[in-house]
Amino acid sequence: MNIQEEVKISGHQTVVFWAGTEMGDLYNAMVERWRLYGVDRCGAFGASLFYNLGRIQGIRDERARRKKKL
């Protein structure tokens, strides 16, 4: 994995956990459910970054699986 490439790609992704959105409400519910306050809380932007990186990796894995299947 090329970290510089991942950072560059993540700069083009939209932030998904903004307050007042459906995903923002989900994030707040997760914080409340698991009591993620203080040091344990990465914040909505950090959560969005990890969400998008996971999404990108999932897309890559699916493309590789389809390519191998052909």
C-alpha cells in the first residue's frame, strides 16, 4: 500500500460524517453507544477518513476479484 497515494485519493473524497446528515447522526449514535469521548474519540473528520479509505480498499478488492474471475 502506498500511503502517499492513499492520502492523495482521500483528498478527493467527500466527508461523510457531517453533523445534520444521516451519516452524521450515525456517527453521533456510535459515539453515544460506545461512549467514545475524550482521547478515544477521533472526531467526525477522522472517522470519515477511515470510512473512505475502507471503502476505497473494498472497491479495489472487488475489482481484483472480478478480474480474477474472468
